[in-house]
Amino acid sequence: MASKPSLQTRLVRRVIVPLALMWFAGTAVFTGVSRYFTQQAFDRALLDDAYAVAGHVRLGSDNRLSLGLSSNETETLLFDRDEILHLAVFHPDGRLIAGHAKLFLPALDMVHPPVFTELTVQGQSMRAVIIARAAPEPFKVVIAQTTKSQDEFFRSLLLYSIGPQIVLLFFLAIWLRQAIKADVKPLADLERSLNIRDERDLEPIPVAGPTQELERLTRAINDLLGRISGIVQSQREFAGNVAHELRTPLAGIRALAEYGLAQDNPAIWRGQLLAVLEREQYASHIIDQLLALALVVEAQEVFRLQPLRLDLSLREALLRHLRRADALGVDLGVRGADNPIEVIGQSSLIDGILDNLIDNSLRYGKPPDGSIPTITMGIDPIPEGGVVLSVVDNGPGISRLDWERLTVRWAKGPSAISLRNGTGLGLYLVAEYCRILRAELHLDTSESARTGLGQGAQIKLRFTS
């Protein structure tokens, strides 16, 4: 595969080639204009000679036209150091009155404006002018002149005007090449600094450069390094969190298994296996929450918000948790999802919000009065535009003080502490996902929700249109 040209080469071509084309176009225009006005100057002199000759045409006593100039006078009148001139005077019908008979032109109709034309006389290319006069009798005068001096003058004009421009264009190309090379050099320096940098070095690059574009490029690279650094830090935190959070349940599973192996009673074995299963479920929950925590960083860098069906997300969440809710005797339902409801969001994040809120309600949403637990997911359009997504249960509720605290990472509520489960990440993840989705998250501000007097938790998300 052929190597691609450098940016410097491309810039030089982008500047020099159009400049050269414009120069050639300008040269063509200049050549045409110069040729036209040079021809006009010579034609004017030729026309003056023709009128001078016409002024010496006389009508004799025999009523015949004649040229009242001797040969010497004619030579003096038409003298030119560099050119050869011929003259001829004709009757309108083409009969020669005086001068060079080979200047005869086939179509000599009487015309008043002077006519300029090209002739070939005795093998020489000549420029000729024809004028018609009506007095003393109609006649025509033809003056023809070689164009040697005219052509030499035109070539000299082109040489002295175009030649310096070519030299200037050459030096301009050299100067542009050096200037572009100097402007591109910081890019090469930036490339070298990135190539020699260690893959673990994610420190920002100093923002400096001769142009705004280079500074913006450096800032963009620094932003990318910052995002990569955040992802790397998140991975490190994830690994540390996994090691820290799984140590306790795995140690408990090992202790339970060792104790069961040391016993001979099958009833004890069963009890220990049930305890192992419970701890395994807790460990799986921790892993799910840690993976969801890693999704927060990924969502900020990778995910893009797009239109999606919120009613379908609610129905899918219902199917995901219905078996578990039935096993726990919880009435899980959906409200307001009969018609298509579209919002701007990301399906993975909305699923994560619903899963965490439903999981919290299933774990801690048992009514204090012993009634049947209920969890209802609802969609409510709002008149001023947008949609409110709510998850409501009839459990003990969440106080305003606990709500503010539970949206912080690793913070556990009283129920999680007393039941010795939970990771302290559920509501934090919900808050982070809402921030990424640009949705407003709040606890219902009714008196029961503020005091947590057993009237249930009402958590709402507002998606603006």
C-alpha cells in the first residue's frame, strides 16, 4: 500500500496548486489584455498612416483620381525602421489608382468604419487597414505593415511582466513550505511525546502551542486521558471492591461448609446448606451491585441517550421480578403502561433503576401491620410536558434524613443493617443513573414519606420532554 502524504505536503499542495492555477489563469487574462491593447496601439498608428495617404488623393483635370505623392514622399510618410509597409489606393470597383497591386482585396464594398484584417503579401504576414473616402470621388486606401516589431514588443512585455512573477511564485512556494513546516512541527512534537509516553502515564499534556487548533487538540487529548484515567480508576476500585465485599460472604460460606462437614446429623447439614444458599445469594447480589457500579462509569463515557418506550421497560421489569415477588408473597404490578410512552433515555440505565428500586422494596418493603406487601410501578404524564415514573410500596417507608444519606455510596439503611444484607449501593446507583439520564429523582414529599411512619416509600423520576 502506498504511503500517505504528510500533512505538511498536503498543506503545501493545497496552497501552491490553487495559487499556481490562479496565476496561470491571471497570466492568460493578462496576455489577452496585453495583446489587445498592444494591437490597438499599432492599429492606431497604421490608421493614422492610412488617413495621411488618403489626404493626398487628388482629382486631376482629366477627372481621374491620383495619389499626389512622389515615391520619396511616400517612403518618407511610411518610413519605419523595423517594419515593411505597403500602400494601395483603389477605386470602389477594385481598379488600382496607385501603390502595390497585390494589396487588392476581393470584397471592397464601400464601408465607412475602418476595417482591420490580416494579409499575406509575398510570403510575409502583414496587418492591414482599409478606409473608404467619398470625396473628391469614392476610393479606398489600404495600408499593410509587417508585425515583426509588434510581436517583439509583445514578447518583451510578457517576459518582463511574467518572468518576475514566476520568480516571486517560486520564492513564495519556498517560504510557504518553510512556514507550514514550522506550523506543523508542534504536531510532530506532540506525536513524539505521545509515542515515548508510558502506557501507564495518563497525566495531562501541557496545553501550549502557536495555534488555537493545536491547543484544542491538546485539550481534547487531555480530556480523553482524563476519561481513560477515570475508567482505569474505576476498574481498580471495582477490583478492590470485589475483593473487599466478597471476602465476608465467602468466608461465611466456608465457615458454614466446614461446620456442616464436622457434623453427622443430616438435619444440621440441611440447615447449613440453606445458610450457604442464603450467603451465596447475598454474594451474587453484591456482584450484581458492583457490576452496576462499574456501569456508571461506562454509561458516562459510552452510552448515548435516545428515544425508547418506557411502558415496555416497565413490562419487562415486571416479568423479570414476578417469580421472585410471587415467591415472597408480594403483589407486584404496573399502572399506566397500557399506551405507548416514549422518553429520551438509555434502556440499560432505566432497567438498572427499576431493578434496584424493586429489589429494595422486595427486601425491605414488608408492611409493619402484616398486610400483603404491594409494589406498584406507574407512569404518569404531566401537563407541562414530560413523564413521571414511580415505584411505590406499602412498607415502612424512608424518612427524609435517611433518604439524603442513602443516596451516598456504601450507605446502608437501618433495615439493611438489622437484616445483615445489602451493599449500600442501591439508591446510590439509582441517583447516578438518573443524573446520567438527566431525570429528576425525589422521594414523595407527603407527610408520610417525610416522617416514615409506615405509609410506604414513593420514589419518583421525572423525565422532561
